[in-house]
Amino acid sequence: MRYAVFITSGIGNAVFLIPLIKELKKTGTVTAISTSTFDSELVFDGFKDSLFEETIQMKRSIPTLKLLSKAFNQYDEVFIDYFGATRKNILLASLISKKVITSKIPVNLHDFLKRKLNLILPRPGLNEGIQNLRYKKLDALDELLSEEMYALNPRKFEREIANPYITIQPGAGNNKTQWKIWPYQFWLEMIKKVVIDHPNIHVLVLGDENDEWMKSGFASIGDRVLILFNKTKIESLPGLLKESLLHIGGDSGLLHIAGVVGIPTLTICGGSDEDLFGWHKINSEKHHLIQKKLDCHPCYRWFFT
């Protein structure tokens, strides 16, 4: 069987495709088709495990035309998650495959595009990885959750970093999802306390260009705080996190990579739906959750109950 999986959104959403991809590999080959504006497919280059036969970038029209010319009706099944279920993606998937599996039908989708569509509606309360796994195993429930379901072996991080260290990501969702973000001053106080209470530990503060405004405050704490905002490639993150003693962050990409590489995590969670994204459901002894449920909780769902 030839399968294709669309990678359409952030790193976390890509990580939650891993259980589905592993299941597909039992009976065939898997191609990654990426439309992610965050380059999320690159995270898979950070692992030794080969999940994909090939990865196809689809951010421009030329790759789309090339894909259609060589892969028209060539895939047995194509899988599109909730975030990627747009008319454009479903049209493309319909042209390259015999069957399209997704969890959402876009508004005003033409009947022509529904002919190959197999709709698997989400189920409230399930982990996002299980939601995706249900595309292939409809009876899958959270009882199946295990670390092995997600586990991948990271490539070694090549740069020298002072050891031992923990990693912290104060931002989340490119700072556009405020319900995920713990206030800056609380992060500042927490890092100060870590440095005081654990004199042998280094603190690596990770993020992207959206977090640069916090740099001077964190750097003022001392030389055991290393600020790596916008200084790490996506594919280097699994190896970097693997050597961390602990990762602390919100519901964001680095937290989910930390879960895949098997290090302990502490999620400081606001309005996110912890049933969908929380790693404590997979191993409550290794992964811990601190949450203040905001008035809007869950402030964002990718399905309606």
C-alpha cells in the first residue's frame, strides 16, 4: 500500500501524527506532503528513524504541478488532519489518491470532491494522536496510549552545550495564542529560583524571533542562563532536548518533541485542552501538568462537542 500524510500546521500537530504514521508503516510506505508554513516537516529530520519514503514540499504552485504530473491517482490512501482539511488540500488529495481520509469537511465543498472522502469525526476527550490513529483504527481509545507509540530516536546534537541543563520554552504558538502563555514575569521569577536552588544546573531558554523581547531580562539572571531564541534549527531540537534533564513549557512544539524523545516534562497550561495535548495522559509519573483553567477553557478546540 502507498500512503500519504499531509503535514499542515505546527510542530506539535506534526508530532501527533506519529502514531498514525507508525501504524501505516506496518502495511506500506508513507509519503509526507507538507503545506506547513512553519516548516514543521523538518522536525522529522532530527530523528534517526525513517518514517517517510519521501517528503514533498507544497508551499508553491510549481511543486503542486510536479506532484500531480507524477502521482496522479498513485496513492491508495491520503490522510489530512483537521487543520489541513481545506478545499485546496482535499482537491489535491483527491487527484493523487483513491481514498481521502479526514476529520472535517470544509464548508461548501463540491459534491465532486466528496466522492473519495472518508469522514472520521473526532471524539471528545481523546488524545490528539489517538484522534489521528482512528483514521486507520476506528476503535482506538486513550487506553492504547504509550510512550512507545510516539517514541523516536533523535540524532545527536552537534554543538557543545554546558551540562547538565534543563530546557525552558516561555512562549507558545508564535505568541499568537495568548491562552497558552504564562506571563513573562512568572517565568523570570521561576528561572531565578532554579538558578539559586540548583547551582550546578544550566538553563537553556528556547524560542523563536517572537520571543526576542524577553532576552535581556533572562540574560540578566546570570551566565548559567543560555538564551537560544532563534538560534536552533528545527531538525536539531530532538537531539538538544534528549540531553535535557527536564523540559518546562506550555502547550507548544518543544513540549511535544520532549515527549517523543522521552525526557520528563512540566507543562504550565492555561486554556489549552489538556485531554487533547497533555502528555500526563501518557505517563503521569514522568509528565506533569500545572493548569489554571481560564474562563474560556478549552479556549480553542479543533472540533465541536
